[in-house]
Amino acid sequence: MACQVAILAGGMGTRLRERTGDLPKPMASVLGRPILEHQIQLCKRFGFDEIALLVHFRADAVQEYFGDGSRFGVSLTYVLEQEARGTAGALRDALDVMNDRFVVLYADTYADIDLARLWAFDREISSAGTLLLHPNDHPQDSDLVSLTRDSLVSAIHPYPHPDGATYRNLVNAALYVLEKAPLFKVIPATGKHDLAKHTFPEMLRRGLLLRGYVTPEYIKDMGTPERLDKVERDIVSGLPERLSTRHHRTAVFLDRDGTLNKEVNHLSDCAQLELLPGAAKAVHRLNRSGVLAVCVTNQPVIARGELSFEDLDSIHARLDELLGREKAFLDGIYACPHHPESGFEGEVKELKIVCTCRKPETGMLDTAIKDFAIDRKGSWIVGDTTSDILAGKRAGLQTALVRTGYGGTDRKYPATADFEADTLDDAIDWILTGRSRMVRALLPIVGSLAESRMVLIGGASKTGKTSTSRLLAHLYDQIGRTAHVISLDAWLRPELERKNGIGLLARYDTDGYVKALTEVVVVGGREQLLIPMAEGILSTVSIGPKDVLIVEGVTALVDERLRELTGDTVYLGLDGVERRARFQRAYQARGLSQRQIDEKFESRELDEVDLIRRQADSAKFQIFIRGLA
């Protein structure tokens, strides 16, 4: 019977010799079983049970362990390579035992891939084969592939790459579906040849159609001791499982300009692209946690005629390159090229439309959620504008606003984020670890203050009061109470009136917020709370008789008149070194010089921190957690 799968299992494993001794590479142990056994079980799981093993070095050891395959529920055929002919040569010599179309695996990779989905994708249209592709954290030394928008392979870029060349981070993952007939003609019958470096480029030169199947599923080379150890750690941590098709995946959607890279107002050239500090580190943390990192970006410059689709691809190749230098990658990039307003010279009229993909519409998010089987409830969007936040709300995602880029100052839409952070790295810290820690700290407080009318949350600047308050409001919602987060910063006096050294309370219109809050708390019915928004402009919040007010700010526990209104108080403390670092990042992002930042911090330390900390002991609850934003 012809074989459905060819596994290239002839490697000597020279770099693994310290682990394998004189055994061949396919016998290298991954958590107590040969890597080849893992691959055979993968094939069997998806119904591929007729397998050809293409063996060379120490073929006897492979045959002795696996036999005819019946012990593993498969049928094995051995094709012995007399002399090393490379991956393509070995496959060429085995074609006579293969099906007309078959899967190719390399025995030095650990894969958790849905082969049934790969096969179904391959069968959608007639082609000479399909290459499984994925981004990785070292594209600079990987074989890369370029795709058209129809998932056709347009170019192969073997490593090493030419100096100055920039490509999208789509890596040949060494797993293929191939048509047998063309290979007889493309692969020479003699000599040493490599599939990635020789065969696939030659197929393209001959006009043969190859497709690319892009997936975030786990497939890793484990051909060195370090890589083998990493694969084992990943398996133990559950990373392959989280990335598999057996579950809906978790994702963080990332805005591009102002979130990942510096905002330059309509970026139109690769040279303008500069990653924000810490952005690559944040994306890398998502990669290692098994949370997808998906970029969603409005690019109206295309509709305006200032940028072509090819130019956009070049910019995103540059983005991939910069992230890859710091071992980070994006699982996908979705861009909306449309713009609703006409009248620009050179504009592309067919793109001047009101579309469903431009944020705050949810089209890009919905498409990515379908493409990657993403769980909306557990996923987030992070951006620097209210259009990012509103898009996330509409799509059923949790939302985080970063204070880089526009920092939410666009105010185009009435959208409030679930969390605010100074940088992307801070936001990812909250998403991956900080939020769950804070939930554990707040649950007892919600239980104790379930009937409270007003809760005060105080602490020094940059201790996480706003985000904690919004999370507390969410937890109140879970027990059926409507909560309103009120920031005392709304009553900050104008910038010119709050110079350094005037004292904490003097920086605020304390009479204004005490009067407004007293009217709501004391009366107890449905009241209209008036909150200053800008010079002479007030926002009205309707407070129901059963609603709870969560009042947060640096003066919340310091102002005795507020404490007379309620004894339900929460003090937030943060490690001093961490608070100083967050203060630095926040004001650096606002463009202050180092001298200005130092002066402002020292002023706060003098007239704010000690005063606030003295209130800690009298607070009903105290929370000390390092790393809050």
C-alpha cells in the first residue's frame, strides 16, 4: 500500500550527540519518548497510518525500536538511503512508495499540528504542494517565504539572507503536503539537494503553484541540546496545548502606530518605523505565554494614495524584522486600507468608502477571531486611541489604553478602557499576571463592602488606583450592583495653579468634589453627579439609589471630609523602586526632560507620599502588590 506520510529520519544528530550517544537523531528523547514516536502518534491521531521512514544513519536502531509499526497502530515502510543526499534527495529516492499526494515531516521537529486542517486547506485548489508556515522569534537566521494575498508562494528566501534584505516573518516550518509527479522532474536523481534551498525555488521557477498555510500551532526544531530543552519546557508548561486547534485561543490585539511603534502621523516609509521602548519585550512575553499577538491597524494612507499595498507590506516586513531582533513576533497583521472622507489629491476612489473594518468598527477583529479561533471573552485589545477601545468593546474584548502615541487624547469616541497603562509592556504585565493578582486581592473587599454606597481608593501616584477601581467596578457588577468610578483628578486645578511645592490638597478643587459627592451620598435617591471635563464643561452621571460610587485619587484618603462620608476605604501601596520606574516612563512618554521628571518626582515625594502613607494604617483595607500599572 502506498504511504500517506514521509518522515525524513536519516539524520546523524551530531549536535545532539551528548544526549543521544551513538543513536540517530530521530531517537532523541523528548520527555522519555523518541521524537520520532511523537511524530508517528501525531500522524495516527489524524488518520495518517501508512508511513514511510526515510532512514540512513543507524537505521537498525530505528527499525529495532519501531518494527513494522503495529505496536503504535500504524504501518511502517523503511526506505534506506545508501548515501546522504539531503532532504530532497532522500525524498526523491522514496517517491516510488508514496501516494500521489502525501505529507512530509522532518524527524528533528516537535509538532502539535492539526494535520486534518492542513490537508483540507491543501485540497481547496489544485497545486504542486503546500508549505506550513509560521512566524518565529529568529527570522533573521530562518528560511523565509513570501505570500500573495491569495496564500500563493511568490518567493523563497533561504538563509542566509542578502545584506539589507527585509522580509515578512513567515518561516518555512519543515512540514509539507506535496504532489508526487512534479518531484520526479524537479529533484535530480543523483547528488545532494535540499527541499527548502533547491527544490521549492526550482518549482517556482518552473511555474509550479505552491501555497502557504500559516498557523500559530506549535512546531519547533529540537536539533540542539538547548532547543531540545526548550521544547521539553514548552510541553510541560502547556504551550503547545494552548496554541493547538483543540481549544479556542486567547489573543491580545495590538494597535500599531502609537502602541507598537512611535506615532509619526501617517507613517508612509520604512525609515519612519521605530519601535517604542519595551514593545518587543511585551510581544515576546505574549509569544512565550501562548497568547496570540495580532496587530490590527487603520491605514487610510492607502486610500489617500500616499502608500501602496506593496509599500505597506514592506513596512510590515520592517516591523517583523525589528521585533525579530528582540525574539518577538506577531501572529498576524490585519490592516484596513479604507477612508470614509474624499477630496484628497491622488486618492484611490474605490477605497474611499464607509467600511466595516476600520476601527472602531469590528471587521478586522471579527476576521482575525474567525481565522485564529479566538475566545473573545478572554482576549484583549491594546491601543492608544478611543477608536481602539470602542472597537474592542463592540467586539466583546477586554480593553487597555496605553499612554504612548495619542494616549487617549483623541477623544473621538465616548469609550473608557478597562485598564490604562503607561506603556505596552505595563499593559501586558497587567493582562498576563497583574489582573489575576488584583482580583484575588479585591474579592474579599467586594464581599465585605457588598452594601457600600461609596468606596474610597487612595494611594500615591502610579500605584494603580484607576485600574484597580475599574476592576472593582467589574466585580461589583458580577454581584448585581452598578458601580461608577469617579476620578478626583477631574477636579485638578489648571496646570498654572498647581506648581510644585504648593501642597497636595491645594492642587485640587477639594470643595468642588466634596460638594458634588456629598449631594449624591447624603440624599441617597437617584442623583445627577456633575463632573468637570474641560473649562466650563460638565459631564453628567446618573447615580441610582442602589449604585455604588468608587472614588479614586491621591487625595481620596487624605481629605478628611471624604472620609466622613464613608469609612469604606482602600489603600494601595507599591514598591518604591517600581513606582519610581513607572513615574519615569509616564512622564518620559509625555515629553518631559529628565530634569523635569526628577523635579516633579521629588516634589511629589515631599508633599504627597508621606502624607498619603500616614493614612494607610487607618484604611479599612490595604493592598500591597508589586507591578501594578
